[in-house]
Amino acid sequence: MKVFNACMLLIKRHYATFIIQFGIFIVLAVVISSLTANEFSPTFTEVSPNFTIVNRDVDSPLITGLETFMSENGNHVEIEDDRTALQDATFFHATDYILFIPQGFHESFVAGDPLPLETVMTTQIARGFLADSMVEQYLNLVRVYMAAGGDMSEEAIVAAVLQDLALETSVEMAQFGIAVPIDQPFLFYTRMLNYILLTLCFLGVTTLTRVFKRSDLKRRNLCAPISSRSFGIQQILASMVIGVVAWLLLTVLGFVWFGSNLVGVDQRILALMVLNSFILMIFGLALASMMSMFVNSTNAQQAMANIMVISLCFLGGVFMPLEFLGDNLLAISRFLPTFWNITAIDRIVELTSLDAASLEPIWQAMLIQLAFAAAMFSIALLVGKHINQSERFVNEVQTELEAV
């Protein structure tokens, strides 16, 4: 195990570099995941959008009723009908939704051919759509009452509509089993591990292997009484140390940081999430072992890490949900292990029972990731054997010793 021991000495020598890299990605993962805490919630909470109604028509019971209904379900923000004031309110998020009622709207609405309404929404577009749906709901119900005929006055119609819209029903939140849903920030952190683990594995493994590419060391190792197969396996074992330590620290950190939000979550669900991340780490080591054959300098190391990992994460659905990818990208993504890692995460989150039928797609996604890892480890051993026996590849490799 001389090669393995030499790798351990290299890890000890580069421990400061590894700690810095690990610390940077830890801060990145925790900060980004924590910022999502206010955006996601496993429970239902009613949202009251801020809205503004700019009435450029005559005052009427129809518009008064709309303002009353909207005020009961949102926050009415008074803004003068001035272009600059309205633009400032939109930019600074003073209001989520602005409704412009054009001149002649009341008359056209009563006649059955209403003028189109103009709306402006801020970047909080979900709140804007909620307010817009309230407007449509109110006007559609008024239109139904008017179409029904009768001798009801406009005031009576508006009163009846407001009474109908005030009806409420009780809602009961049900969940399957005794477990609570997985916390969304923790889920986002788990997805981000695709980027963090793959990058850490790539940088760690290539830092080790690059040292052995020095021409003097390569010639000396060629004369050593050790086979290229044993040499490669011992390097892979040393790489496993880096990967396991990084995976273990990231896993522990996730449970420590988000542990209070995971109380009540089924432990078997969390175990599946941990297993899926461990398989991801294995693939990361396999990818790094294969690509390390082509890394000969620090610049190449950083460039390949960024290009490879970001491409895998983007196409695999790490940075955006898979449903947002087009059909063509999805077809390509199915040939990437990150796609199957995210698929496994999504299937784990959707679990309502742990029977064989429910777990089958999860095991399938994990096995596919392992198949990718096995293929890349095999390629790494074959390529490494060819490189060690080829004089062409015994060349100068820039290392930190030569850079001094």
C-alpha cells in the first residue's frame, strides 16, 4: 500500500487547500439553502396580496364592490394616479398588483361588452396572479347575476355577489402516516450536494493524481515493482478517503443546520436521502478518476471542474426543476447520472408508503447512478494502464513544486 500511503501524505500536505475549498462550498450551500426558507413552507398559509386600484371611470357600486371584496382578501395600497408614483411603487414593491379601470368601463360592462382592464404586476408575480384571479372571480359572478335577469338593481347585485364570495368552508390538512413533509430548505440543500460533492471530489482527486504525473515520478514508478492495476486501485482508495470525508461532513452539517426542521420526518425517508447522496459521492469519485488522466495543470483543473460539473448540474435538473427543461434537454439529461440523482430525490419526497412498488423507481435511479460510476471507474483503470505504459504520456506536468 505504498501508493496509498503516499497519497495520504499528499492529503496531509494539501490539507489547507482542501479545508479552504470545503469551507467555500459549505458557506455557499448553507447560505443559498437558508435563503430559500422564506420562499418555501411545508404547510398552507393564506397570502394577502398588496393591490392598488386606479379608477379612471365614474364611481359606481360595481367598482365600490370590487374594492370592498379585494380589501377583505388583500391589502389596499392607495397610490395617486401619477406615472412616476406608480412606477416607484412597482419598483420598490409597495404594491404587488395595480389595476387600471379605463374610462367608460362601467357603461360597457353593463352593456355586456366590457372594455379590457390593464394590470401591472411586480416580480412577486404569484401574488399578482392571485389578485388578478380575485378580480376575475368578482366580475364573472356579477356578470352571471346580470345575465340571469330580474329586477335586481346594481346595488342589490353587488350585495348578493359580496355575500356569495364571503362564504367560507373548513379545510383539513391531511398527511400520510405519522411523518411530516421534508423541509424545503433541507431538500434544496440535498439537491445542491450534486454541485458541491462533484466539485469537491473533482478538485480533491485531481490534486492527488496531478502530483504523480511529474516526469521524474512517472519514470520512477514505471521501474517500481508494482503493477499499473494495483497503482490505480490504491489511488482510487485514497480518493475514496477524500470523498467519504467530504460526504460525511456535508451530511452531518445538513442535519445539524436543518435538524430542527426535520423533527417528525420519517427516519427511513431521511435514510434514503443519505444513501442517494452517498451514491452520488461514488459517482463523483469515478468521474474525477477518469477525468484526472487529462488534467496536467492548475488552470486545466479549474476549467474542467467548472465546465464538467456545471454542465452536469444544469442538464441534470439541479439548478432548476426537471419539468422546466424542454423535451430535447430531457432526452439528453436521461444519459446523465445527475438526472437520476435528482429523480431519486423527487421520488423519495413523493413517497406516501414504503412498499416495493413505491420504492422500485428509487432503487432503479440509484442503480443507474452506480452503473455510471462502475463504467467510469473501469475506464479510469484502462486509461491509466495505457498512460503508465505509454512513453508518449511521460511528459512534464506543472505542479506547485515547479511553480516555486
